[in-house]
Amino acid sequence: MNIKQLIFYFLFLFCAYLPSYAQEVREHQYLHLIGTLGKIPVTMDLEIVGDAASGRFYFNKMGQPIYLDDGDFDAEIPNFGKENIWLSETYGKWEGKLKKDKLSGIWTSADGKKQLPFTLVENYAQSAQMIVLRFDNALNPNAATKVKASLHYPTTTKNGEVLRQLKNEIGKTAVGIAMPNKALINTFKFGVLDKFEKDKDIKETTVETTIFLNESNLLTISVFQSGKNQKGEAAGIIRSNYHTWDLLTGNELTAKEIFVENYETNLEDIAQEVIRRDYEGKVFGSILPHKFGILKGGMMFFAENANIITEIFVPYSQLKPILKKNSPIEALVK
């Protein structure tokens, strides 16, 4: 056995015998689906975890995410594995079957008066394929801090170097540790748990990534962290800034690539108009011009005061005067 084989052998043993609390029970499925609700084009990002499903969808013409919740809230229609899917959203309920790469069924309005068929098919032509890593330290009796994590792990992009870069940056953005190749994923999970367990300021924490856009060769994620401090007090929910990567280059997009120079003043005026129209003027605080999320039909901005941060969705139709031409998001703006 040469030196390279010996190193690999010991590395394999190390990964294989990590403490059980660092092990993921199973992979969880992430699907990027496109299709129609009735005759209306829609896009859905769906996550299936055991016998539960959740995610977001949007009408392509509008592009503002609508949250989907697990249908298990209704005891009469529980999910049964990965074939039957029940989802609820503000305006109605989705009931369908998932077979291979297709989700189809019937959507019913909240008042039960309207029904529409839907058919959606997996499509990754301009998207990243991913799995969801869910793990915790619930089986570690010596852990002073309870830790749960749910992180999107990219598995396929058009370019291998872009994939490597995405793993590094998503990991660092979410938990401060780069994601490795899949052979070392158990080591990564152990490192994440170990990092949070050593944080003496927290008693329990949950870290979760959320996908808000995965199309047109762009990927937007956000990170949630919630929990309790050592006094047992709720630490609230912390959302990091949205992050968007160009799937063709692997680079994260910044305001410099998106906006014209000195856009901040005009952005404030645009945002205030949206607040008066769509939020009944009930958003207080200053707009944070450099914190934004790139979504399908517009951008999400933040208004902040001493007590709260509020998110504001602004359509591209109103942002056009301050957007650069030929920017990486041009396909969305059109």
C-alpha cells in the first residue's frame, strides 16, 4: 500500500466512524419544477422530507414567491411517502401525485369554489440540481447546545469548477464552513455541529437555507437562524442577506453588477411608492440599498428601524431606471 492509498484508508475510517449524531439519516429531495396551473405558467421549488413536502412557487408573469406548507396540518389527508403530495398556500390547496419527474393533480381554492388542474415537470436546463442535508446532534447526550441544520447542497451544474465554488460559498455563507465533495460530507456535518456546540452564547439553534430563485442560470438563497440563548430566552429569527450566484461563472452578484451609479436615492423613492401602494404605508424605517434579494419578478429589499426589519418586494418594472443594461439579471428584467 503506497502513501496515497494509506492516507485515503485512514480518511475513510475517520469518516466512517464519526459520532452517530453527526450522521444524516437520509438524503432529502429537492425538485425544481416548471409547468402550468390551469393555463397559467408557474414555477415551483419543492422539498420532500420523508412523508412531508414544502417549498415555494410563483406565477411566472409576477415572480413573487408564495409559500407552500406541508399538507399534514390536516389529519384527514396526510402525505404517504413521496408519491402523494398535499400542499397548502394562502389561496388554496394542492393535491397531487409525484411520479418520476412529474407532479400533477388538482388545485382547489381556499373557499372550495374553484378547481384547476396542474402539471409540473422537473427541469434543470438553467438551474442547479441539489439535495437537502438535514442533521442534528439530538443523539449526543453530552452536547451543551442543541443544534439542527437543513442545508441545500448542490450536486450538479453545467461546469464542475462552478459546482466546487458554489459548495464552498454556500457552506461559508450558511455556517461558516465550505462544503466539501460528497465523500467527505459526514466530516462537514460533524464540523458544523462542533462549531455551534462550542458557541457558549447559545443553548439551542436551528440553521436553515431557503431557495428563492433557481433559474435563468441564477441561484438565490437565504439563511435563517433561530434558537435560544443560555438563559433560555428566545434569540428570535435572524435572516442573513440574500445571496445570488451566477451559475455560469460561480461568482456572487453584488450591487455593482446590477445597479447604475448613485442609485440609492432613486431606490428610496421607488421603495416608498411601493410601500404606499402595496403595504398600506405601514413599513417604517430606512431602506438598506445594499441588502437585496434577486427573485424572479423583482427584488426584495429591507427597511430597518430600531425594533424591526421589514422585507419589501419591488417589481423589476419599477426598478428599470436604476438597473444596468446587459447585467447578469437581464433575462429576469425582460
